[in-house]
Amino acid sequence: MATTITKTETLVGKRIRRREDPRLITGTATYVDDIQMPGMHHACIVRSPHGAANIKSINTKPALDLPGVVAVFTGKDTEKIAPVPCGASLPGLRVPHHHVLAMDRVYFLGHPVAVVVATDRYIARDAADLVEVDYEPLQAVTDPEKAIAPGAPPVHPEWPDNTAFNYHQEGGDVDKAFAEADVIVKQRITSQRLIPAPMEGRGVVAEWLAGDRALTLHSSTQIPHLLRSLIAMMLGLEENRLRVVTPEVGGAFGCKLNVYAEEALMGFVAMKIGKPVKWIESRRENFTCTIHGRGHVDYYEVAAKRDGTITGIKLKLIQDLGAYHQLLTPAIPTLSVLMMPGLYACRNIRADIVGAFTNAVPTDAYRGAGRPEATHGIERMVDILAAELKMDPVDIRLKNFVGNDAFPYTTATGLTYDSGNYAAPFEKALGIVKYKELREEQKQARAAGRLFGIGLSTYGEICAMGPSPATAAGGWESATVKIEPSGKVTVMTGASPHGQGEETTFAQIAADELGVGIDDILVLHGDTAVVQYGIGTFGSRGTAIGGTAMYFAIQDLKKKIKKYGAMLLASEDVSFANGVCTDNQSGKSVSLKEIAAASYRAMSLPPGETPGLVATNFWEPPNFTFPFGAHIVITEVDRDTGAIELKRYVAVDDCGKIINPLIVDGQVHGGVVQGLGQALWEQAVYDDNGQLVTGEFMDYALPKASNIPWIESSHTETPSPVNPLGVKGVGEAGTIGCSPAVVNSVVDALSPLGVRHIDMPLTPEKIWNLVQAGGQA
Amino acid sequence: MIAQNFEYAAPGNLQEALDLLAGGDAKALAGGMSLIPLMKLRLTAPDQLVDLARIAELNYIREEAGTLRIGATTTHYQVESSPLVRSKCPLLAEAASSIGDIQVRNQGTMGGSVAHADPAADYPASLLALEGRVKLVTAKSERELSLADFFVDTFTTALEPGEIIREVIVPVEAQSTGTSYQKVIQPASGFAIVGVAARVQKANGKIGMARIGVTGLSGKPYRATNVEQALEGTAAAAADIQKAAALVAAGVDANADLHASANYRRQLGRVYTARALAAALSRMA
Amino acid sequence: MKLEGSYLVPAGQERVYRLLQDPEVLAKCMPGTDRLDKVAEDEYEMKMKMMIAGMGGMFAGKIRIADQKAPESFRLVVDGTGKIGFIKGEGLLNLIAQGEKTEVKYEGDVQVGGTIAGVGQRLLDTTSKMIIKKFFEKFSEICAAD
């Protein structure tokens, strides 16, 4: 028997370049729009140009008369399709019936009204202009506070108060905390609507094989399996007759963690016309019809003792829901409430959420989903409290952190923080910026009349979503690990990564566990006909749950490998390491490749064993994970123009055990950039009539590389006890930590003028007005 | 986003292009940085496009009798990187380098930008400060206009139907002139919220010549002659600059949009006029 | 979008008031408009060809004159739809005698919808100002004539 040592170097913890990148940067990846099929037709959707209107009539004839048009469907034709699903459940939640095409009324700009199907994309687009829709415009309401005020125009006539739900959560004794407080600070804080704007918009190709009664849906989604179950339900199709394939996804950030009308609609069209059909979202549609993020108006009150101890937090949260509930719309603000104490050991909290319908596209999960809002709120309030008490914002944070000896720590909102050492990344970040010297520098700058700011944010997040009882559709994840007869390893993960680099990180973990080279491993995902089942990638869960499922599948395989090894070595005492099974007595060994071949050839089997080397694991996590970190931002404000200079950005994140520092830094960078986008530039603005006036990239300011400072990213590593990998998740950390650090920095810069709070985005004009008014604007 | 059907012609020489445009219905396509998005959004739907990209005789930068002549389809990147423009008319090279991003600069053209007359475009500030001219041609005629006369109103120029810009003409800058273009970038589009171009010369310690061109502030670009006059004859001390720059928006109907109110635009106009002047003075030989 | 401003036109208040409600005069002054068709008392239909920055096309719309307080003020209600979007607006015109001339003060609110509202934000202010300017330039010509 040959004894080949396959591998001894471990890969976990190494900066390994992403295996996904070559195909992405050479243009050889396949996205939905790259799919071509014989006989494929194209769909274009006719959409409402109004924020609210009655549909008096629709005339499809001029469109149908255009040569090349094969069908036009309206709400009447699609009425039997079950509504677009809302997966969130809250007590008393009002759920509007969300038809895939509007019936007699449109509720938001871009609301789908009809779908035109033609032999090519250009004819379909031309024909969409020929569909004549007679609208009777109605008064719209787009501001959530105005929507819930008396006398507002009703979004849904059946619910004139525009209130989808009221949600209350309370822990400890809030009234006592406030009654006994030495100081109470209050502030209204908004978190504006944002457009997720992935590079690739949504897209669907549907193919119906009538003979097989089989529908295949190619969709740019984060959740292929959930999509399959829900689309099958909407179309009245047996689940096993529907296959969802997720090709390359060009960015999602939560906006593809959803089930959209167009996905069901394309299935419907394919079944109706008996031909494949493709729909590719335009950028205009992406802005107006794909979910938006955030949309909070928060009223905070914080009670504290004179020494800075935070004793109580009250929050009234008004969530702009938009016109409908998409998959998780009403659940997002509840995540903000869960995380409202942040990293602080405050035992008394009270939160009230009002979910407000507005004539706008629904909000839903967008990178961070509820936690950036919560972090922004508490981190702003802590700074406001520090200013009120004339305390250093460092001291007040250190004073209130949950202590290292308190873990697992149960919060006043009912969560159990798994592990933490909150001072560690904070002190590291303070060390990097030389905080004491920096305050000295600030003093001198101020003396010279300069507006120089230092902003801190110490954030916590809830990740690895999540234990099944706490989620809408199951919070486990699955993996199948298959060692092929040749010894190559195929991993099929239900976490459907779309940019997180899990084809690399999962391969690193599997390579170490099996002792094979990374190039011997293929990670497959995103096809319900290939992958056993899965939940998806969102809520920073991919590695913590999906990776763990893979880890346990490999552990099962290792047991089987050892049995085969023992059989082949005719030994009772074998060990498996570095890709070889060794007889501990004789030192003889057999390679994984040889074991794999023997297991499939199955000339003989170990006692009680089956042929083959395939294992599947469905792993249910016992808890969420709770990463944390500290960001510090140094800014200077130009008095004459209000322009903000980002002088320095320091991020120290603790996401538990790091599998690949290169990918972790990449995630932090991307997250921070999106956080900067919210803090400084981005805002989705609807006017009072429901027109989205930031309707494209000429007016909606995404961050550009040239606007971004060098991000000094480093880490501390506090392993999570929740999973054997010790990982927590990092996909959203940058976004969550960023915005309060930026705003705290600019408020600090302007604090000599008496400025206490500024709502995002911090546009130069807003800042200049404050400077002009001596802080009083 | 898909445009309506249109005919497309890509003639190889100028006369052929002008003949195609003569009817007045066809639209000239240069770099397409404004026209193509408008077509894809279906805000415009020309029946015919005449693409000027293949006409070699429209793409040049040459020096002639104390002027630089820049062919209409010369890209922003060509202007920005041309040794001739950089040495003989640095203000224009600086303005070109501030346009959009590198992709836009590789594609967009000087003629296209000037003909579109976007009130927030970068070139016009410099072209007005340079007292530049345009040569316009039709199938049958040719004329020259000052840019001050060419820019009529917002998105409106003196171009007649069937007429295109042949070339833009700017003076060769005297060695002693200091110039600068300073802009406030609209963070989404990259256009100028306000852009100010300044040219200054000193004689005997006093400002002998000052030219200020302003874009973005108003519906059309303009020369701030009041600032120029206030500055000329002064020693250009900091106080002189402030005093002169303070006049830049006087009597101007300032634009207001999502990105800047009229009041804020006026403030940016004042600040950036002072900054452009200070930078121009510092670059004076 | 709020619009406000004023123009000094070379005619007396009574005459300006009358001319501003004369459909033939309005048709001449509105850029790209040939004529107004009366559909009811003080209500007209019109077609307007608009071209700005190479974009635009035909708009079909209605104009209604209301709240007449001759010769001092009246209200103009406008409603127009075209392929690139739609507008709906209402404005109050105040006529103030200034000797031989009349100052026309206007203030109104215009709602813009459709594609142009979503993608043309930065064009709206400058182009609407230009249209108003063109209107009053032509109107002043007419006032000055005969």
C-alpha cells in the first residue's frame, strides 16, 4: 500500500485569495442575463407612474397588435396566483393582499400593472409603452410620521390609520429607572430610506416543460430553497416540480432575501406560453421596485445616574414599511428592538414600534437589517449622554459595557450574548489612534478655530440567524459532503453564497478537516436539484451555520473513513490525519483516495457499513452569535462649505475565529463603505405624491472609491461557544459599526457650536447651515 | 432600459455627416454620455443618429496662430492628457481632468459636452474665462461664435438645425497667466454643483487681467464680470479676493435642486471663486 | 416644486389682465403651443411640443382659469401628460400696477411625475424657469405691440 502524505499545512486563518474571483474578473461567470435558451421569450412589466391611483381601465390591444408580442397579462389574468408572501408574523399584523399584478388600484410608484411578453426584449419594451392604463390619481402619503397622523390619506382604504401593527417590548422596571434617574436625555433620530443597489439587479428566467410538468426558475436570489417552496405555493405547483437555480449573483445585500412578484409572474408566463421567458430588471425598476432598506424615525430616551451608569432606555420606533409587506418587512424593526441596549448592561428597556404603511416600495432587509438602526440609536444616545454629563465618550462606554465575566449574558430584551470582551477591540482601536494625543491635537485645532472631530462607535450585532424557533422559516443550515471515488471532495451547501467568498472559506475548513488540498475541493450551491436543502445566506449566517453543518458532515465522514481505513489496514487502531489513515501500531497507512475508491468499489465493507463516502448534516444552532467591535472616525469640517473630510477610519472588529483574514477584511471594507454611504451621501427621497425623486444614479449618491479613506482594519478574536468553529459572522459588521462613528465624529467637530445631533445623510449643506446658525439650525 | 428604434449612420467623413444631418431631424451622436442615457430612459427618441466617432477630421488638437483648436470629438481624456493643452492652455486640461470619472472622460467629447449645454457641465466655466469661441458648420455653411453668445440658456445653444460644432477655439495662454478650475462635485452625478474657473495676470504688482467663468450656479454658465472688475487694479491681497469673490452670485438667479439650495449654491460660488482665484494667483509665473 | 417670481410687462393692469386670459395670446406665449381649444367656460385644451436638452415630445393638457378678481388676480390650473411624465400645477397670478407697466407676480406649486420626476430632478428648476422666462418675453412683446 502506498503511503502518500497529502497535506500538512493548515489553511484556516490564512489570507487565501478568493477562488471565486478569476471567473468574476475575467467575465466568465454566468449571471441570469447570460442564460440563453432556444425559443426564449422576453417580458417587460408595465408599472404605475403614480404613487397612488385607481385603475379605471387597461387597454392591452395596441400592445398585442405589435408584431412579435405574444401575450399581455393583467391583474385579472393573474388573480389566482397566491399573494406575494410575508414570512413575518407579529400579533395583530395587518397583511394587505399583495397581488402579483395590481387589480384596481396601485399603491406605489412602479407597482406592476401588466406584463408584456414578446419574441425579443426590444419589442417587449416598446409594447409596454403601448399598454394604455387609465389612472385616477389619488392623494399619496410617503412620510411615515405623516402617514400615521390623523387625517392622512389611507394607503389601504380598509385601514385608514395606516398602521400595520403596534409592537411592544419591555424588560425590567423602566418607570422606576426613569423616576430615579439623575439625568434623562432625549433625541429624535432618523435612519433614512436607502436603495440597496447591487451591481446586478434582479432577473428571472423561467422554463416550463409541460410533458414533465416541471418548472425551472433561474433567479438572482439569496434563498433558492425558500423561493422554491414559496413560488410553488403561489403557483399551486407541487414543490418537487419546481427547481430553482441561482447562478452567479452580482450583489444582493439583503434585497434578494425575498420572494418577488416577478418571480412568480415569470413562472406563470412560462406555463402559459409554453416557452422559456426572461425578465431582467432595469436600473429604474431596481430603484423603484426592489425593496429599500432602513426607514426609521426613532424617539429615544435614556436615563442615567450622574456617574454615567445607564439605567433605562425608552424607544418609540416608527418604521416606514412601504405599501406592502415583503418577506420580512415587519420583522426588521423588531431586530432593532432586540439589540437596543447594544453592548451596555442596561436592565430596563421599553420599546414601542408602529409599523406605518406608506405609498412607497416596501422596506426590508438591507445589510445589517435593523441592527445598524439600533446601533446608530444607542451609540448616538451614549454620546449625547456623555456630553450632557461632560464625560469622555470613552469613559462612559467602558463604564457601561457588559463585563467579561458576565457571559453568557442575558439582556433585558431576552437575548443571550454568547461571548464577549468588549473593551478589547475598543482599547485596541484607541491605541491605534493614540486617543489621548488625539484629544490634545483636537484641543489645539479648536484653539485655531478648526472644526475637528473624533467619533467612536462600539457596536454589537446579532448574527448567525438563527435558531429555528426565532426565525420565520427555520434557522438551521445543511451541507452534504461527498468524497468522490477519485478522492476529490464535493461540498453542497444550503447557504447560498453570493459574494461572501464561501467557496473559498468552506474549502479551507474542509481541506483542513480532511487533509486534502484546497484545489481538491469543489463547493456547490444555489441549485435546488443539486443541493439537498437549505435556508440561504443572510444575517451573517453562512459560515457560522452553513460552515458548521459542513463541519459536522465531515466529522461523520471521518468516522466512516476510519472504518474503511481500519478494514484496508486490517487494524483495530487507526487514526486519520493529513489525508491519510494510519495504523497506529505498524505505522502503515492508506490514503483518502484509496479509501474512497475502496468505498465505492465495495469489494468488501467494514462491519455494518454502507458503500460510498457521502454525509449530510442539518445543523440547528443553539443560539445566535454576537460579534462586536469598535470603529473610530476622525473628521474635519470646512466652515465655509460644510464639507466633511474623513481624515482617518479605524475599524477593530471581533467576529470570533477568523477563517480567512483577507475575506474578513474585504467584508469589513465593503460594510464600512455602505455605512459611509448612509452616513454621508445616500437617501431615497419620495416627494409627497409618491414620486421617487432620487430615481437613478444621477441623484442617488452611492459611495465612490475616490470618496473612501483608507480603512485601517484589524481584529480581536473572541471565539463563539455556539459552534465548534468558534466563528460569529462578519458580513454586516462594517455597516453596523460605521454610521454612528461618522455622525459622532462630525457632531464632536461641531460640538463647540452646541450641536448635539445631526440626522443622516450629513450633507455639506446641512452642516453649513448648522455652522451658519451657530449650531442652532 | 432600452431605447426606441432608431436608424444609425456612422459616416467616415464630415461632409457626409453634415449631409445626413441637414434635414434637421437626425441627431448627432458624439461620446453619447448624455444622449444615450436620455434615449435609454426614453426621454428622447430621435429617429436617426449620426455617429461622429469615425470622422477622423473632427478629432484633433492643434496650435494655430496663437490659438488652440480642438476638434469636436476630442475626448475629455485627450484634452486632459494632451501635452499641448497642458502647456498652452492648462486651465482647459484641468477642467477636463475634473469631469465625471475616467470612463466618462474616455468616452465623452468636448463638442458633445459644449453642444449639450448642461448648466452643470465643467467645460463652460473655463471656456468662458478663456473667452473661447466655437466654429459651427452645416452642410453648406460655416460660422464662428463666441461661447458667450453660443450658450443661450439652460440646455439651449445657438446651434441651428443641421448644424454641429466643428471645433472649439481657445487662446494660447500667456506664460504669465495663472489659472485654476475649482469645483464642488455633486456626489451622485459627478457634475459641478458649482464650478469656477479663474485666470489672472499681474502687472506691476496689480491685477491687470482677471477672468472668471462660473458653471452650475445658474441656468447657464456665465462670466462674473463684476468680480473681474472688482479685482482688476488691486494687489490681490486676501481681502481683495474676498471682496471680489463675494460678488459672484450678485443678481444671479441661482439654481436649486435636491443637492443644493439656491442660497447654498451662492455661498459655494463665493467660496470657490475665492479658492479658484487664490489657486490661480499661486500658479502665476 | 414651488415656483415664484415676478415680471414687469409693458402694459397697464387692465390690459395685462385681459391678455393673460386670452387663449390666443396664451397659445402664442407658451413655447411649442399652436392653439388652445375651448372645452368649457375658462377651460381649454392644448397640445404642447417641448424640447429641452434633446428630450421632450408632445404634451397634452388642460388649462383652467379660476378665482378671477379682475383686474388684480386669478388662478391658473394646469394639467399635462406626455410620454416622459406628467405635470399638475396651480398658480396664483397677482397683477400690480406700476404706472404704465404692470408687475405680474406668480407663485405656484407644480407636481411633476413619471420618468422625468425620477431622473430629471436637477433639470426641473432650470428648465421651468426658462419656460416661464420665454413665456413672459413673448408676452411682453405682445403687450408692447399695438
